[in-house]
Amino acid sequence: MDSAQLAQIKNNKGFIAALDQSGGSTPKALSLYGVEAGAYSGDEQMFDLVHQMRTRIIKSPSFTAERVIGVILFEMTMDRMIDGMGSAEYLWQRKKIVPFLKIDSGLAEEKDGAQIMKPIPELDNRLKSALSHGVFGTKMRSVIKQANPVGINAVVEQQFQIAKLICAKELVPIIEPEVDIKCPDKAAAEELLLTALSKQLDKLKPNENVMLKLTLPEKAGFYSQLANHPQVVRVVALSGGYSRDYANEVLAKNPQLIASFSRALTEGLNAQQSQQEFDAMLETTIQAIYKASVK
């Protein structure tokens, strides 16, 4: 584990950008960017276009380590190049922004009001690849749709089981048990999630450090106790479908959470914008998310 990267993620002001849309979410991300499905043919062209979008964001003069302390990458992005360097290497060596890798393979079918992750047979290879590219940590996502303790415990237990394997490779896992913002009793689900997370965190060994990526909570400051846990490097928040303005407003009320936004980060960016227009929009977005993160 790189001590400079750890210090940056643990202590620096700023937020983590989520540029990790995978195969299933890429068409929507491109559509929001002004590139419709008819503009490309097949997955290869689609991934070429989304890599161009991500490269444009990463290379923007607004996208600096002073405000963006880390970036979550999709595996295919990590394996591609930016200015002749691997994307992860470019982020750290050129911009001093800490790279993370999304390592899950998507969601299983809903059961007990939740979706655990599909099996990840490629896990070991993905972790080896992440280490070879100088990646600091990983991210894996599950989804909670109901305030059902059985489903919530299944999500959290699976996340921590895999997190321990990641810690053993000296990577820092971001555990993401997303509570769907449409959950009919979201506050109750968050109560159950807090209990389940606290129980698992208390079982971690001193050398097992994790991060948490959580949906913005109904009660301000609700996850503060998790941020103060000795095994937690940082707690970050996902926007979960909220508009950027609303997500920033709620985030600002949670002093120990910083942003890790995906769609809310790219909102308003368009492939047809001039470089000046694109950079100006991204500057406004980054400053607003940064302000809500540092409060």
C-alpha cells in the first residue's frame, strides 16, 4: 500500500470522482453526454466513446488533486491509455489523483429486498491487475431496496467477506451497500444498515482497513460514528439518482462524508461542447461538489 496515497485519501480535502460506469450503465452515460446509441455500433465503439469522455474529464485543467483526491475506474478504462500512459498511472503520476478499480461483476436478482453481488470468479486476476497498475483500492456495489434485515445482512456479510480478501492483497476496498433512494422506508433501512456495518467493522483486524460508500442518509450526520471507526479510512457518499444540486445540499449537512458522485459529476457535460464550454461546466460542477464535501 502506497503511504502517500493512503495519507491523501484519509486526510486531504476534496472528493472522489466515480468514472466507473460498466457495460450496463455506459449507454445511459453516453446518452446523457449527448451521444445516442445510433452514433456507434457494438460494444467496442461504445467503450471507445466513453473512454474519450473520461479522458476529456481527467485531462481537464479543472480536474486536479486539490479538489479531486481519487477516481474510481472501470477495468476497461484502467487497461486503456491516456497520452501514452495507462489511465491509473496517468492519474497518479501526472495528476497526483489516487486511482481505484471497480471489481464487481454486477448484481444478482433481488432477494429479501436486496441485491447482493454476482459471483466474481475474476477477482484474483482483477486484484493482480490493479496492483500492477499502481491502484490503491477497489470498489464493489450491492443494492438495498427494502428495510428487510435478512437482505441487508446478506449484502453486508458478502461485502465484508470479499473485503477481507482485498485487504489481504494490501488494497483498500470501498464497500458500497447502496440504499435505493426509492426504498419505501429508507430511514428504517439505514438504521438496519448502520447496525450491520458496525457489527462487521468491529470484527476487522488492525491491518484490515476499508472505506464505505453510502447513499446520502435521511438523518443529517447519521453515519458519523462509522467515519470515526479506527478501521475506516474514509466514508464517501453516492448521489444515487438525486440531482447534483440536491445531492450537494444534503451532503453539506453531513460533515464527515465526502462525495463520490458519478452521474451528478457528469451532469451538464456534452460531447458537442467546445473545450472552453466543457471546462467551464466541469469547473462549476467540481467546485460545487468540493464545497459540499469540505464544509
